[in-house]
Amino acid sequence: MSNLPAHASPALAPLYSPQASSPKRIDGLELTSSAHEADIQAGQNAVTTRALRHEPPPSIISPAFTPPATPGFSTPSHPRPPRSTPVDTSQSDSPFPNLVDTLPAVECDVRARIPTTTGHEMWLHVYRNNIDSKEHLAIVFGNNIRSRSLDSERPGETELDRMTRGAYVGRLYPGRTSSRVEQIKRVEGTTLRAKAKPDIREFEKSNGSIVTSASSASSTSSESGDVLTSNFALPLVRIHSECYTGETVWSARCDCGEQLDEAARLMADPHLSPSGGAIIYLRQEGRGIGLGEKLKAYNLQDLGNDTYEANIMLRHPADARSYGLATAMLMDLGLSGEKGIRLLTNNPDKVRAVEGPGREVVVKERVAMIPLAWKTGGKAGIRSEEVEKYLSTKIEKFKHMLSQT
């Protein structure tokens, strides 16, 4: 017997193929005709012939033409934005968190371009302030967000001084002598629109920010080609407190490192953050109690206490963080005012705290941060008993708004 493909009919024709029988007459009506019987017989003969020739039945042969797409299904061209919820704290009846009476004074000392391992670029800003000696950071994505204090003139500085501290427009390159676009235009004898380099844009003298195309800041296109004019076009902001254990030494006790990575991923993607974004990185280790006290709290957690109880047992507030610095830094980056921002957080108290005592910053939308392990069913992200207890405490005692979707 010749070798047959696995789907072929057997070599021998069946001795008998059962056929459905039906009455030929009902109440004097003729149900079959000789022509119909001939068709049935012809079909049976064809089946027998294919079996003798070892031919596979035609029903499993691929069609000559494959449809280009399955109706009702399509592959999205861009990643789907994270789930978000519109907010308006001016209409909220919830009690406000304790806010600072006066915002601290902040100034951006220096910024630099940071190429990243993912292929994206971001701008790292170092801030100083009048309430502590720590170097708080702003990690900025995109070219639409600039520090006003960085761009402001400082007594006695040269053009090289300005470029050295990052107060320039566009990109640095060997031989560049001016930080300002207008001077570059005069030297090169060309207009801004005729420039070959796309990153040199018009400099707005009033606040030192970059003026870009209105279409990129006010709207974005969906997969279907529709223009989205909702809060999706607003800058995306994350207020992130330092976590050495979660960000540097691979701790599975919290999801802080994962949240920092996810915020950067969202802000670096122009389809998810068309107006760019900023991560305000505050040096508030251990929810404000410091690294040493935080490690003590870890030991108390291993003795059976949760993260909330451990801080209380060490005579610290459950959450000792303050967000006045974040509000002041957002204002310096031009992210204040009624236009508003989207805030990446699960913490409802943070929404109001970041807005400041006089709602200097307006949060228009809260964007959820769902743990990666929850979104992927455990296929990715942090998986440990400790992090599940940590997230449960966040929900039950810190009233964070977390869900599985």
C-alpha cells in the first residue's frame, strides 16, 4: 500500500455507506424524482472513486482564494491607551488631604539629554529648593515641556554656560556657539521653517517653552482615523517617590520599580502620550521615613505586620510624604493652569495633593496603574507573596483604587 497523507481516505472503499431514508409520498405528494435519485447515485459513485484513487476529500482542501481579512476583526495599528477616569476635585465631597499652606520655591539647576536602552530619549532635570538639600528630579519625555527657571537669564553667564547647564533649544552638536534659536537663525541666514533639522523650533520668549504644531498638542488620531479631542491629548504626569529597594536591588516587596518603568513606557510612546509627559521623582524613600527606617519596617513585616502597621509601630505616619515640591516643579515645567494634566496614580489622595493649595495644577484625568502580573494573568510582572500582601494593604488601608482590569 502506498504511503498516504494522514488526512486521506482509507485504501478500500466502505462496503456500505448508510444513507438517510425518507418517505417518497406523504398525503399523495411525490417527494422525490428520478432526476434527484440520479444525483444521489452520482454523488455516491464519486465518493467511491476518490477512495479507490487514495484522493483526500475535497472539503479539507484549502480554497484557491484566501480572504484578505476576517470580517469584524483587525489588528490594531497602535497600542491601546491605559484605562483612565475623568476627575474634578472642585466638585468632590471627599475630605482633602493635608496640604502645604505655601508652595516651596524651586529652581532647575541643570538638564541633560539621556538616550535610553529602549531607544527613546528623555531629558533629566535636577531641581533644588528652599526646604531641603535633596536633588529632586524631573524626567521629561518629548519636546513640548520645558523648565522656565532653567531657561531664564542668569547674571554674568555666557552662551557656553547656558548650554552647559542645558538651557538651550534643539540639540547640541560640535561647533554650536549659541543656546538661542534666534541667534542660530541670524548666523545661518535662514528661517526656522527652512531648517533641515526638525528639532530646532520656534522659541517662545514669554516663558521659554517650545512652540510646536497645535495639532500634536490638541488632538491625536485614533486607529479608525477619527480625531480624539478629549483629555487624551493632555500631558501625562507621574509623581514617583524614590524606592531604592524596588528600583535598584530588585525587591519583590513592592511594585515601585514596575510603576516607574510603566510610566516611562507610556510617556515615551507618541501614540499613548502625544503631548509628552513628565515623571516628578521625589526623594521620599520609604513613604518619607528614609531607607534605614524602611528596612526596619521590612523586618516588622516579616514578623507578621503589614506595611501600614510597621510604620506606625516605628512611630512614623503611615504615609509621611508631601507633594508641595511636585506641584511647584510642575508649575515650573509649564504644566499648571486650567488646561490640566493626566495623572498616573491609583491613590485618590495624591490627585488632590498634587493640585496644590490653590489648585495651581488641575488634574483632568486619573490614569490607572494596574500591576503587570494582574494584567497578564501572572505571565509577566512581579509575582511574590510579599507584593500581594503589599497591594492588598494599599487597597484596604490606603484606599488605593486598584482592580484586576
